[in-house]
Amino acid sequence: LSRGLGDVYKRQKNTPIDLVVLFATKEGRIINIEHMKKNTLVSYASSGPAKYALEVSKHSPLVDSAHTNDLILGIEHIPAAVH
């Protein structure tokens, strides 16, 4: 989970699995969903101002049930990523 203000960008450089990233506003509303391929240098960006980038396995049940404009309840309670 990444936290920030403004547009958020993600990359898969050294990630050995395909992931899905859900970009969300500070309220937890999903802005857009991107399917990231493993071990690539392609950058994926939020389509608007985002506070969160929630990365999940492409096999997660969340991938099939999450849609743009959905609200992620409780996202503000998830600890920020440590770099």
C-alpha cells in the first residue's frame, strides 16, 4: 500500500508475480484498476489524484469483485508501506 498525494505511479521491475493495483482517493474510492505484468519496467499511473495504491495478486478474489468507483471501507486503517 502506497500513500501519497497527487498522481501515484507503480512499477513491477523486480516483482516475480503479476499484480493488480487499485488506485484510490483519500476517501477510499477506487479511481482506476491496472493489471501489472511481472518483471517489467512499464509504469502504471492513477488516472487522477490518489492517496492509495493497493497491490494484490491477480488471483485474489478482490480482483473480480472490485470496480472503478467502488469504496474500500477501512483503507485508512491499513498501515503505510515501509521503504
